Amino acid sequence: MDEFEIIRQYFDRESADENVLVGIGDDGAVTRPSAGRDLVTVIDTIVSGVHFPSDLSPADIGYRAVAVNLSDMAAMAATPRWMTLALTLNRAEPSWLEGFAQGLFSAADEYDVILIGGDTTRGNDVVVTVQLTGEVDAGAMLLRSGASASDSIYVTGTIGDAMAGLSVLQSGTPQDDDSIYLVNRFARPKARVCAARNIAHFASAAIDLSDGLFTDIGKLLMASGVSGRIELNRIPLSPQLRRTMATDDALRAALGGGDDYELCFTTAATEDVVYKVSRQSGVAMTCIGVVESGAGLRCTLDGKQFDYHDEGYLHFR
């Protein structure tokens, strides 16, 4: 099976989107943005053995490849529209490709994202690159750089589950209900696209949590030219994580684990305003700290200083 047959059989689908002028099958895709909207483009690459275990199911690999880009789109309060796919494989196995395509389109269909082009090639490892293009009302995008001193720091969902799920996959721990839940949080992260549109009306800055809570909050604070403080006992931990790990280990998984793809945002809005939006969105939003003047991020535990430092995941050290 050559690359053209792979594209035709597994990835070429009819599209009813009138804004896609040219899709799969030509040298390039042509799209037309909606009037009064800015385009947002994100790209992410995942590599077997680096970003996911080599024995992760192809459906989960496909889903995850899209979801990590959707999370970046959510962090900017943008609506995802179109994606391109670059896929490197050692060999073209029909069963693998079928599962991968199912997972890829499962994630894309949740947000009406259309595959409009890409590339396939042969290599030693499975390498998946998805580029996603979306739209946001002109000038209305959320950035990392808007936080101000006295803003509150919030996170969506629960933190630390993905690291625990990866540990389960790597250790081969028997899969009870809790471990299955945690593995799914790693394999199929849920991008907070809809919740992000709701918080965009009052959030001052946002970032998605891909490299670890401590590291990613630090990136947001640095971009905004401010400092911050988080209270560790406020970090939302799932019941499944609490039953699987001791509290100290769970907190460290939350601070440094990464791969949760929840949102962290800052806001001057009251807790009542955030709670109302949280309820409307169906996504928990928890205040874990406050933005301060100065530089850096510090942690407290029960109000007392807690020494912690983590650079997060780095490809090149």
C-alpha cells in the first residue's frame, strides 16, 4: 500500500464546509476565514517512545494527536476549524491505520474539525504532527501575557491524573476502575474548548497545562511580567488519583507531571462569576492561588512556604 492509497482509504473524507475551497488531493489546501475573525494556528508533534508508550493503541494515538492541539486552541479561546496531518510510519499496517484514523476523526468530529491535507512518509518511528487552524473574534484571543497583580489563578478539571495514568501504562499495573480512568485521562485528554469560550469574557490570561502545573503557571507569569503564589491544598485532585497515590505523591504528580491538558487562567472576576460559568460549562474551575507583583512562582502548604522547583518537560537539556 503506497502513501496515496493510505490517504485515499483512511483520511480522505467529504466535507460540507463551504469555507474549504480546496482540500485533500491538491498541492495545498485553500480555506476562507470568516468575516471579522482572526486566524489562530497551532502545531504539535508526538513521537512514539517520547510522548506516548510505543504500545499505546493506534486509536488513542490518533485521538491524542488531535486533542493536544485542541488544548492549545482552547487556551487562546479560539474555535478550531481545519487541520493538516503529517504521519511517519515504519510500515503501513491496515489494522493500525484503521484504528489510528478512527481515533483521529473521533477527536476531530467532537469539535467539527475537518482534515484538509497533509503528508505521509516512511521512517523508523511513529511520528504524528497535526497542525490546527482556528478562528477567534478579531482582537478577542486569550494570551499568556495579560495577568495582573491581585488576579486569582484558576485551573479547570483535576490535575495529575495523566502522569498517574502514564505510570500505570508503563508499569503494567492491573487495571481496576481507578487505573482505567487514569489511563484514559492520559490517552484521551479532553480539550476545554467550550469552557474556554465562556471564560474568555472575564479571563485576563490563559495557558494549557501540558508540561506540568508549576512550569506552565511560571510561563504565564513570566509572559505577564508578574509573580504568583499557589496553595497546594487547593489543587483539585480526582478521587481516582487520591485512591491510587499517597497525597504527597499525588501533589507532586500534579505539580510536575504534565499531559493533563487542562486550562490555567487568571481573572479579576469574583468567585461567584467563575462558579456560574463553571456550572454552565459543566467543567469544574478551582481557585488555587493569586497573582502578585515581582517575578517567579512560590508554593504554600497550609499557608506555609513549601520549597518546590521543577523545570517541567524539556526535549533538550
